[in-house]
Amino acid sequence: MITLKLKQQLADFTLDLDLTLPARGVSAIVGPSGSGKTTLLRCVAGLEKADQALIEINGNCWQDSQRGLWLPPNKRALGYVFQEASLFDHLSVQGNLDYGRRRSAEPAGNEQAAQIIELLGIGHLLQRGTTGLSGGERQRVGIARALLANPRLLLLDEPLTALDPQRKADILPYLERLHAELDIPLLYVSHSPDEVARLADHLVLLENGALRASGPLQTMLPRLDLPMAHSDDARSVLHGQVSACDDHYQLLELTLAGSVLKLRVPHAALPLGQQVRVAVQARDVSLALEKPQHSSVLNQLPARIEAIEPGNHPAQTLVRLALGDNALLARVTRYSADQLQLQPGLEVWVQIKAVALFD
Ligand SMILES: Nc1ncnc2c1ncn2[C@@H]1O[C@H](COP(=O)(O)OP(=O)(O)OP(=O)(O)O)[C@@H](O)[C@H]1O
């Protein structure tokens, strides 16, 4: 478990929060510009000495003001990856990686180092200089260098922001692999709903230096009291397991977690039983009172309305639905909501027009 109790005054900005995060997986830190995301990471890293703090990472205490304990940054076993990798350009890629290992009291062993290099797909770059690397390659080397120090925690501060869309798309699968295979927790600051939907397990929302909300991603995204549900590209994340593959039509069947409900998703075959997550945009979900007949939409599932709220635009209504154990967000017109007399507790059929699958 990660405990972050922090109070830090910076001129007229105050960071004041009390946060508990899971011991592993990706905790995404989101919030408006200036809400304190980077300051939070800097306090955790010891680059900022919080006025009052209790910082404990899976049993390792890095700061406890009540006991007068404060470890300087170089005594904290963490990796910090910024928007742009600050590699040493006089060293080769291998030289940069060796530096990462040397600066740690307990660096990664050879086997682990080979695994990290493989995970990040940089084996073919080791002898290269750093100046000719693409932005995405530089970031992958930067992340590998951080991991080779064998950190207890990896901090990533908008690691993809400086990359163009193609490079972002190239590097995301590597981050997904890290997420699946690393045992250490990651704190990931991001402004990108796509990255958050793909990578995060837990979501922390900061506002004005304070904690607005924190919880598992799939319960945070559909919360109608939080701003994510009201953004134009609001979405829900559902978890499921591959239960069948239709080679002829190139469709996967997924059984949703905690239910017998099944989704069909256009995708090449994956191993049966593989856990996957899917993201569904609220605007791609429509509602009907009866099971739609003769529709081209693949996914029609029974659901129950849990809550309804006005949307950002006066013409829109946001609806949170229970789909088995999963929460699903739908955005429909206020007109339709009135016509169908939508209300909490009502059993409806959802039609899901598009599903993004992250494997
Ligand atoms: N050293 C400092 N002295 C005074 N104020 C600071 C200092 N560092 C940060 N701040 C202020 O603290 C606030 C939070 O900054 P921070 O960089 O943590 O926000 P952020 O959520 O990461 O923003 P962004 O999304 O724009 O990166 C801002 O108002 C910033 O101006």
C-alpha cells in the first residue's frame, strides 16, 4: 500500500491531501492545470521537501515529519520519467542504461535487466548514440534506465506529451506491457483520457491542491458528480475475459467481469481466458425500452439505470447504467430521455456502437 499524506505551501498554492493507493498497478493522477499533480510527484521524489508529510511506499518510509524523518531524493528507491527523457548524449544507449544501474544501491540483476530491455523493445538500440533516437525511443530508453535502478516506485510525469500522435501510439503498447508485467506501482500524471483509459487501474483527481476523488478507474469514470463523465469524450472502462473467437467474422466474444453478459468486438483472435479491458464512449451508447430488432449494432445488452444527470449541454442527459457488475455511461438527448421516461431503477436495453479493446 502507498500512503501519501502531504501538506506543502508554495507561495500562494497549497497542496494538502491524504491519499492511499494500491501497492501495485498504475495510479493515474489527473486534474486541471495547476492542480498540483507535478508538485505531488516532486514531494514523493523528495525534490520538494513537504512541510508536513507521511510518505510510505509498500512498507518503506521516505518521510515522516512527526518522527523527523526525511530521506533525500538519492536515498529514495524510485524512478522518475519526465516529459522528455534527459539522456546523456555523450553516452551510448547502453552507457545510459549502465548509469541507471550504477546509481542504485540494489540495481536490477542481469536477468531482470534483460527482461526490462526486452519489455521496452530497445535491444537493437544498445550500441547507438542517443542523439539520433526518435522521441519515442528516447522515452523508452529513459524508462528502462529508471527501471534498471530497481525502484520501488516509478513516477511518470506526462511521459507521452512531447510525442506526436504516431509516436504516442507506438509507445503505448510498451507501457501496457510494463503495466502487465511489472510488480512495482506506477504514479502516472496525464492529461490524456486515452492514456488513462488504457493504462490506469486507479484514478486520483486533484483540484486546487486538494483531493477531489480517488478510486478504481472503472468506478471513477462513470461517476456523474465528477468532471470526467461530463467531458465530450466521456467513456467507461469495462473488464472482461475472452470467451470465444470467431475467425470467420474476426470477432472476439468477451464475457464481462462479474456477469454472464457478453460483448462482441471486431478483433483478431486472442487466447481464450485472456483478461482484457475495453473502453466505451458515452456517445456510442444508445438506450431502448425493448430489445432492438434487426439492428446492425453488434452489442445489445440488458442494463439497469442507476442515475441520471443533466449533461454539459442543455440538450444532453448523462445516464449511468449497471451492466452486471460494470458501470456504463451513456449520453442521450434530453428529448429522448423525456420520451422514454428514463429514470433510476428502469430496466432498459443498451446498444453499444463502438468498443475499443485494449489487450
Ligand atoms: N516553486 C514554486 N513556487 C511557487 N509556486 C509553485 C512552485 N511550483 C509550483 N508552484 C505552483 O503550484 C501550483 C501547482 O503546480 P503543479 O505544477 O504541481 O500543477 P500541475 O497540476 O502539475 O499542472 P500542469 O498540469 O499544468 O502541469 C501552480 O499554481 C504552480 O504555479
